[in-house]
Amino acid sequence: MSRNYYELTYIINPVLEDDEYEGVVNKFTELIRDNGGEIDEIDEWGIRKFEHEMDDKSSGYYVNAYFNAPGELIEKLERALRISDYVLRYLTLKYDAKMLRHRDLQRKNEVPAVFVDEDEEGEEEDED
């Protein structure tokens, strides 16, 4: 069974209580683990405002999950995300070799300057 590296970003309905977000995140994390997946990192960004309203909401609770898993898991995971009353949107990315190299650099905090956010560059320039 081949395993791939994935990044899953999903947006949870912003009307939940703080402990309810944790429950939703744990549900999908456990679904990944229970189906042969291995979690690398769960990064909760928290509530972020949308550029445009989505399902009559102006914000959502963002979660990024990085994991290794057999390809068969993705269909099951995406079905669970699709039918969840709490998830507004989701996106699953399967990493290729170049994306994996970039992810390794991220982990080591060695991402080349080309990838630095423009706002961060501007802040550095203002310090001069």
C-alpha cells in the first residue's frame, strides 16, 4: 500500500464554542490515525476573516493538517468533511517531490528568501 504526504486545510463554522473546535479537530485527526494515517502536524490558525462571504459567514476557524497516509484514506476523509455540519470548506493537497523539499525547509526554518512574505520584507526595510 503506497503512502503519500498530504496537506489538508479546512474551515470550521465560526459560531462554535472554543472547546467545540477542539472536538471537530480531534474527530478528523482521529479519522486520519484510525485509517492508517500518521499525523505530522496540526496547525490551528484560529478565526480568520474571509475576503468574501461564504455560506453567509464572514469568517471561519482555519485548521491545517499535515500527514502521511495511504491514498484510500483521502476519499473517506473528504466524504466525512463534506457531510460534516461544522466544516464550511476543505482542500486536500497531495505533495510532490518539490513540495516535500519545501516542507522540509519549513520544518528547519530554512525557507529561502524568495518565499518570504512581502509584508515581512516591508517591515524589515522600515527598520533601516
